[in-house]
Amino acid sequence: MKLEDEIKQVKAFRSEYSKAIVNLIFTYNWFDSHSKDFFKEFDITSQQFNVLRILRGQHPQPSTINLLKERMLDKMSDASRLIERLLIKGLVERTKASTDKRAVDIYISPKGEKLLSKIDLKMPFFEDIFKTLTDDEVVILNSLLDKLRG
């Protein structure tokens, strides 16, 4: 559906650039809503999912809070709080770092790996959100988003 119809805009946008800004914000919120619905089934947030994926990718090497902060998609997330919530759920493990006594090493737990395996099985259904685009259009979308970020 056209953006103008979605937001019930009567006047034309000042420019295509203005429309692109509003369109990205609107689409982000639309996607975020779908994302929340998808991850609700697994009792985690998209930020927690992101942390678990990073930890799985690092496994068996430990991760630190700083490494997670660098690699997280949502730079505004509080990595320390996310880790605490994941610890409470038993999805990660934390140990004192062997090299720096002030730091901690963070690992994905077997329970966290099991949860990611469940999510992996359902991910194709979540990816269906893009079913209105062809394979070639998704490649173009990714290319344009990469180009936009410079």
C-alpha cells in the first residue's frame, strides 16, 4: 500500500527525499511491530535475539559487554541489562574473565542455543514478511539500504 494511503496524507510530500524519510520511519515501525509479535512467542525481544545470535557466532570463544555493544544492531540498547535479563532466563552464562579480573566473559548457554534452534525453524515464516518482493527486489533493497548508509 502506498505510504500516503497508510498515513492518510492529503497533501503531497515536499520532495521525494522527505517522503523517503517518512517512509523509512513508518516502515521501521511497521517492521518492529511484526518483529515484536514474532519474538513474543519465544519470550524474548529482538535485542535479546540479536545478543544471542552474536554469542552463538562467537561460540566457543567468550564475548564481553564491549564486544556485544560494538556488534549489536540497536546501538541504543543497554547491553548490560540485556545480559542480566538473559541470565535470569538461563539463556546465557557469565564468568569472570581470565585475563582481566574486572571484566566478565559471556557465553550462550545450552538453553540459549536450544532456543535459537527453535527460532531458526520458524524464521522462514517471519521472512515471509518480504513475500511481496521478488528475490531480485530484495537484493536491490539490500543494496539501496547499504548505499544509503554510505
